[in-house]
Amino acid sequence: MTHSSDYSCDVLIIGSGAAGLSLALRLAEKHRVTVLSKGPVSEGSTFYAQGGIAAVFDETDSIESHIEDTLIAGGGLCERDAVSFIASNARHCVQWLIDNGVLFDKETPENSAERYHLTREGGHSHRRILHSADATGRAVETTLVSQALSHPNITLIERSNAVDLIVSDKIGLPGERRVVGAYIWNRKREKVESCRARSVVLATGGAAKVYQYTTNPDVASGDGIAMAWRAGCRVANLEFNQFHPTCLFHPDARNFLLTEALRGEGALLKRPDGSRFMPDFDPRGELAPRDIVARAIDHEMKRLGADCMYLDISHQPPEFIRAHFPTIFEKLLTLGFDLTRQPIPIVPAAHYTCGGVMVNQQGQTDLPGLYAIGEVSYTGLHGANRLASNSLLECLVYGWSAAEDIDRRLADVEPVAALPVWDESRVDDSDERVVIQHNWHELRLFMWDYVGIVRTTKRLERALRRINTLQQEIDEYYANFRISNNLLELRNLVQVAELMVRCALDRKESRGLHFTLDYPEAQGEARPTILAPRLAE
């Protein structure tokens, strides 16, 4: 049985961060765009990004230097073509943001009114990070949201989850296998709706919520990666999960990030006794790449049996700290810490998913009509470790390149007439929500313990056995009970956890963010880890 579907558009964009909204605004000049947001429209990793956006704006800097810094941070695993493509297109994509009203900090002297204040972060050889104080993501997201809300060709659907992609061969359509829409769980109406689209874009962010400790908001549950895998797309490099070295250690602010820009402006990492430890691990000290800093903190915590280490910028003038880090300063004060006077307790936390759905330079996946942009994707930019402030940049560049490609191709794509109704005839209301909560906690805890900053083959194999058991329980639950937000997220997280562990087991070396005690050295040739789903015949 079919019906005409609940929603219909030219392009369905799943996700409302920098990638999804910049793409929506570029396409909406000519096409009808629907943007699906799992929470309120601005809730997502973009909103919480503190640091900034890397782009060459200084005459003493060069695109080649940005490329080299990215390649070095990526541990020999970046794809040079992708890095060059993104660095070369950085400036005009950031300029597009500026033209759309995002205000970046400028130098204070009157004679340099048009010069942007550029900060430096770990792994960068120059100051090249444009920022809006210490809340760059908020400035970007709120600007894009306000533009999208007022655009007549953009429909925003909030508090709704994408359940699964709808693929032509699965619903009996002839011709080339392609994506034709998606099923959507409308949380307000508590029903599954469908959306017909001539093109679908995954802009769902990463999967750091698979870990017990994360800097990410609750919505980062790997949905796009899991949906693309189920639809037959390859994924790559999911063993590389970046742990941000400095997340506030406090029970009331478990995912509050202390930006790397603090270390860029002179903050030091210290043991509980006040002594520095980074010079013992790397000559670059606090400005070493994130994987090295996170492992050093993890090492010192385990060696000393300490709950946390400390980040200290109190040697800088108080007015300098308050001017550069106003958001962090105010937030810490509410928790009883004074950034200008004392060291702040920190721990590493899962922060960024470097791998994802494989795409080309236009953001196209293996499934015709389906694109993936931003953290959900694997472009070849990040390699074995992401260079600071390249993430928002990747969102903007692929928002631009995917828009160009979609715009070119849409004229040749006929919309489908109708989609099958979601069949709920054989499911019941669940009386066992506690099962989902229990499985949720179990997954995040064993991923933290077994697939964390330091790994072993035995721990990874143990994690995979637990994941297989959880998958069977969830599949049974999913088949028998009505869906909920927590069930959908858990189903996706367990799928992504399996892919992460399989990628990690495939890599018989230590490189970048993947460090295993069984293979502590890097091998000669660096290759991405690619997994391909076996589609049911």
C-alpha cells in the first residue's frame, strides 16, 4: 500500500549544523529544501564549537603550509588531494559566512580595522584560526539558523529523527538503485512519517556519544553513519576517534570543553602537585597534536591513580583571559572556578569522529542521490588525527561543493510518485524501557574501557562479543515494539560501535588516534581502513 507521503521536497537534509544549514541556504535559491533536526534546530556540535575555523587570511601564511600542517597531524593517512581541495577553497567559503553576517573577531588597533584576529592551535605552524571570541560555533549556528528560518524555500522540521533511508529497489522501483526519501519519527506526533526527496543529504554529525565521557551534545549518536551502512554505503577509518584532551572534570558539567585555544594562548598542563608533564612527552609541549596530549594525560592519570589533571592559564593577565575567553570564564565561575586565579581540573573525553561514510569531493556516497557532508563523512581530510579547527571548515567547503553538484544533477531526477506506508501493524507498546537504558549504559561504558585512548586486541575482541549480543537484543526489540528516540539512537550507536571495533581490529599498527599495545609501532605504508556492507541479494 502506498500514499503520497507526508512531506515532499527537492532535497532532504538530515541535520541542522554548519554543514546542513550552509548547504540548505546555498540550494534554497532554486530548490525546495527540507531540513530535519533531531532536537531544537540549533542543538548540535556546531553550536558548542569554541575554537574557530582554520583558513589562510594572513599574508605571511600560505595554503601550502595549511596543507602540510594537516598532513603532519593526520599521521600520514590524509589524502593529499582532499586536503588540498579543502585548504584551497577555505577562504571563499569562510568569506561566504562573513557575507551572511557571521562576525569574527578583529584586531583591536585602529590602523588594522579590517584585519581579523587570528589565533593559533596545536599542530598549526601559523596563526590562522578565525574565531568569534571563544564561542565561534554559536556565532556560526545562530546566524545560519536565523537565515534559514526566514527563507521561503526552507522547511525546518524539529524534534524528529530520521529512521532509515528509502532506497528505490527496496520498494520495487525499476531502474538505477537510488535514494528516494526517508522515514521520519515525529516525536511530537509519536508517529512515523515519510519524506519524498529527489536527493538526500546526511549532515548528522559524529558518533562520540558511543563513549561514556564525551564533549558532544546528546544528539551525536552516529545516525547518518548507521543509516548509510544499512543502505549499502562503504565507511572508512572509524577506528580514529579523537579524544579532546581538556574536558572539564566536574559532575555538573560533564561535557564542557576547555578550548585548545587556551593552550594556544599559553595555558599549561599540570599534575595535581603543580608540575608540568607535557615536555616529558613531546618537544612541542602543550601545543602537540591532540592524540599525543590526550595519551599523555591518560598516562599520567593512570600512573598516579589520579581522577584528573589540571589546565592553568592563571599566569596570564586577568583582563587578557576575560577578553579572550569570556564564555569559559563565566561558565567556570558558576561552577566555583576562577580561570584567572587557579588551575582547572580536566580529563580527556571523546570529541570527534575522524572516519565516516566514504564520499568524493562533491560529497557523493556510493548510493546515487545520497550525499554525506561534515563529521558524518570520510573525505580523506583528517587521516589518523584531525588538525584543530579543520572540522567547521570541512562542513563549509562540502556544503558548497555538494550544493554545486546537487544543483547540476537535480534537473535529471524525477521524483517518485508515492512511498510505502510505514507498517506498524505487528508491534506493541513496550513495557520494558529499562532494557534500553541498561543497554545504553553498558555500551558506553565498555566502549570507553575497551575501545578508548589505549587499546589491545583482547579488549577489542571482548567489545565485539558484547556488541554482537546487544545487536541481537536490539534487533528483536526493534522488530516487536514501537520505536522511540532512545531506541533509534541505541540501534544506530550499536551499529557504529561494531564498525569502529571492526576497523580497529583491522589496523595492525599504532597510528594517530589509534594506539594499541599489541602493535605499538606504525607500519611503513599508511592505508585507510575501508569496510563494505554485504547487501542482501
